[in-house]
Amino acid sequence: MSDEREQRYCPCCEKPVLAVREGINEVLNLGCVVLLTVLTGGLILPLLLLIWVLWEINARKAPYLCPFCGSECLSHSDIRRQAKRDINDNTRN
């Protein structure tokens, strides 16, 4: 597995962390695609491309997790959205 890392904010630890989310092993998958393509004479390639696209879409939905506490981390845009909500809630009251 090739993990993806990104700077995020952990609400539990209350600090910026280098958050991690699981990736896929591209080398292993590429080897399987090549092998299946050769064995089927290329007939399976459209199906494998569809599976790859769906896998990538699903992988982007995986959350980044804090390496210290394991909780879901927030992106910088999530923090800005939350701050705007807090400001709007305070002005309404």
C-alpha cells in the first residue's frame, strides 16, 4: 500500500498534523492489468479501465486520519467553512 500524506488539522489533538490515508499498490495493480490484458488479448481492458476509474473515485472519498489519535482530520477549507458558520451563528444570536 502506498499511503498518501497531507497537512491537515486534527480537532482532537487541536494541532496541525501530517495526516495519512490509505492508497493502493499501483505496481501490483499494473502487473495484474498487463497480465490480464495479455491473457485475454486485450478484451478485458475496457472493463479494467472502468474498474480503475471507479476505484479512484472511491479512494478520493477516504478520510485523512491523524497519525497520533486516529481521528478524522479537517482540511484547511473545512476549517474556513466551520469558522464562517461560527461567525454566522454568533451574529444571528
